[in-house]
Amino acid sequence: MLLKELEKFPQEIKSFMRIASTIAGKLGVRIYLVGGIVRDLIIKRKSFDYDIVVEGDGIEFTQLIADFLRVNFIKHQTFGTATVYYKNYKIDVATCRKEYYSCWGALPKVTPSSLRDDLYRRDFTINAMAIGLNKDDYGELLDFYNGYNDLKNGLIRVLHDRSFLDDPTRIFRAIRFEKRFGFRIEGRTLKLIKQALEEEAIKFVDEQRIRDEIVLILKEDYPPKYIRRIDELIGFSFIDKDLKLDKQDYMLFRRIHRAIKFFYQRFLKYHKLQEWLIYLLGITIKLSKEKVERFCSNFDFRRGEKKILTEIFIEKRTIHSLKRKVKIRKIISVLKPMSFEAIVFFYAYFNNKRLNKNILYFLNNLEKIKINVRGSDLEAINLKPAKIYGKILEELVYVKLEKNLLTKEEELEEAKKIFKRLIRAHSN
């Protein structure tokens, strides 16, 4: 019985489950808490995923809950699933279903089924347990596939021999769970992974699905250990056939980890980093710009992510100038166009004292690079033409730092000087 563990849920979730249980009883369907939340309850690990399955019509059931609670929900008719937004929580509800795979790596076709079938379609035994939420089994653990023992013994085990052929992305998930929990992949399961890799099963999966798994892995705590395990089991030929990692790369990944921690300790005022992108930069930096562009296109990265991953090659050339003592405006002109992810990456990648000193100067003073003068101020003192205001204000940023300007009046005086220089330069 896990009733005591359920009582540790936030009050809003406990309330939601009791209401759901009552509605299920009136509707004549059975409901269960499933998946990662059950696993995490058993090992007393904090979890934020609340997944419920219904032996019945999941969407109809969700509609009744949403109406009762007067909250919004989103339905996904094709998959018989829905999402309820209650208080500050997101609860996913699904119809119990059975899956059929038409070929390796394809998305499954689903049909309504029983709880036992629904759990059997899942990736590993430790994720194939459920907790009853019905009046007669509230808080009771249902474990058809020995997941509880595997969880207690620290084993990652698939439920059937075709698991990695049906869905090769489970290979990445096996690595993720193995390293997250400090478990080991059970012997037969490891053999099935190797067989699937020999059959090149990963090639049958849409690249976008592989991308999603890699992003999840690189978002885990201390990604270097996950990267090493991917390299050991799979390699990185799915990114590029010539991509191979070596000892220097793993030293870089460790430096990236330290650089990210240092960044957060010193510069909490900045927005949160996309840490996973910095590690991905560490993996792809060995490739050519053309190969990374192809990788980004094939794996359908977002525009901003692609920009960071590809522009690093141009930035890598320009940042070399900061390996020596340079003027403030040079530091700013090189680093200001870069993403914070690129800056932190270069801090780790080059590991050069002078360059890192220049980066730290830039980061320490970045928030100070604010000028009080606006275009309207230049217009008020009759500086024309207005089309050069942008250049004046850009130059004023550098001058403000170099001369340590403190007041708006000082900035306006310098703006007039910059204006005269620009007009003189134009007339010459």
C-alpha cells in the first residue's frame, strides 16, 4: 500500500485525486496513477509528473472533472488523452490503451484496452506500475511485471524482447534512467540494446524524436556521465558518421560543468542558461559549420538553437582577439553579439587566462552598459539627421565605459562630440 505516500502530495493534488475518484465511481470507470510518479513515490524522489489512466473513455472522464472544477482542459482526440490545468498543476489523463507498431521506429497505433495492456506497452518495468485511485483500491500498488523488485534492486529491464526495435529511442531512455538513479541495465536488456544497434534500428526513428531524447539527457544533472555512456553504448554517428569523442572532449565537458556552476554563482542576475545547448556545443564543435547546419536542419532544431549552434564557428574566430590585452570597446564588440551560452562555452573551451579575464570583465560590467540618453534627447538638442542616432547611441555606450560617464548631462556632451565626428567623417 502506498496510501501514506499519496498523503504527502500537495493538498491541491490530493483534492484533485479524491474528486477524480468520486467521479470515476459515478461514471463506472476505473482510474489509476501511473508511470514515473509511481516510481518516484517508491524511491521517495520528488516528482512533478501527474499521469492518470482510465479504463474507459479518458476524454469524457476529463470533461466531467473539468466541468466540476470549472477549469480548462485540452483534449487530444487521436490518442484518447487530455490535460487538465488545476491550480498550479498540470495533470495528464489518458485512456488505457494497447499499442501496435507497423515497423521499427514508427509511432504506434493505439486502441483502447485494459490497465495490464497499458502498462505492458511502457518502456521499463520500473515505469510499468500503477496505484489504484478507486474506492476499493485507493493507494494500492499494482505491479504486474515485477517493477517493484527491479526498482529496489536498481535494474533497468524492458518488458519484452522487441522493445528496442519497436521504439529505439528507449535505448537513450535506458541510459537516462541508468545514470539518473545510479542503476544498471539488466543483462538481457543490455543484450537487446546491442542487438538493436547492430540492426541499426536508430536509423528508422525520426531525427526529431532522437533530438528530444538528447535534449532530455543533456538537461540531467551532470551531463558528462550521460555523454560518456552514450559514447560507450551507441556512439555519436547518429549526429555525424565521423564524430568520435576522445579524452580531450571529456576534459572539456568537465570544464563546461564547472563554468556553468561558476556562471550561476557569480551572475545570477542574468537569465537562465540553456545549459544543454552548451554541452551540445561541446559535442558538435569538432564538426564543420556545414555539418552542424545539416544536423540542425535534419533534427529540426528551433531557429534560436540553430543560431547558437552554427554561429559559434564565426564567433570562434573573432574571440581569439581577446586572448591578449585589448581596449574595452573591443571586448564589447566581440562579446555583445554572442549568446550567453556561447560566452560560457568559450570560457570553458579555451581555458585561457587573458581571454577569461576579458569575459569576466564583460559579464561583470554588462549590466552597467546602460545609457540615459535616448533618440528623443538628441532630437531635443536639434541634432540632424535622425538616421544617425543609432550610431551615436552605439558609440556612446563605449565612451560611457571608457570615460566612466556618470550623469545624463555628461552623456549628452559626449553625444554632441560623437555627432560632430560622424558628420565630419561623412563629409570627408
